[in-house]
Amino acid sequence: MAVLHNVLAFTVTAFAIVAIPGPSAPSIIGRSLALGRRGGVLTVAGDALGLLPQIAR
């Protein structure tokens, strides 16, 4: 059985990792505000396509 302080530490760390946005989030938000929904969606698509070579390695 997991020790309570380990479970608490894991929960806090997992929440922090999920809550803090990555480096592409400000870019997506900025382009969405400047170009609208279509610009934001295209930015997300480009971001995802850019990750494919990193994942495929």
C-alpha cells in the first residue's frame, strides 16, 4: 500500500504538470486572438504535425 505522503506528493506534482501550460500555449492563444478560430486551429494542427518527427524518432 502506498504511503500517504507519497500519494500526496504525486498528486501535487501531477496537478502542477497539468496546470502549467507548455511553450506553444501562448503562441496558440495569441494567434487565435489575432486571426480567429481558423488561425488557432491551424496553429494547433501545425504544432501537432511538428511533434510527429519527434515522436517517430
